[in-house]
Amino acid sequence: MTLCALLFFPWVEPRETLSGFMGRYRQASLTCRCFAALIDILHWWEPNHCYVTWRLEDAMRKSLYP
């Protein structure tokens, strides 16, 4: 979370990981799509890791910050 906050300060949401950030922006940017694909390859045992992480973090944020 700290790395994501430092690298993408103006765009990052509270309590967001790098995987969640790439999952959120994977359709908006070619760079994020490439990084999301790389992260998904590194997490080969979990299909669509970035997308799933983004959805889980989004649900968590909605419960923590209503």
C-alpha cells in the first residue's frame, strides 16, 4: 500500500494495493494493462488477480468509508 501511495499519489484511493490500482486502471491505460498482465502472471495460481483484488478492495472501502 505504501509503494502504491508513493508511486501514484494523486490517483490512488485509501488502502489500495498496487494490484488493486492496476486492476482499476487496466482498461484506461495501456501501461496499466501491461503491468496488470505482468502481476497476473506472477500470481499464476489466482486467475485475474488484479481484477479480483480491485473488487475486494473496493468492497472493503465501501464498508469502511460509507
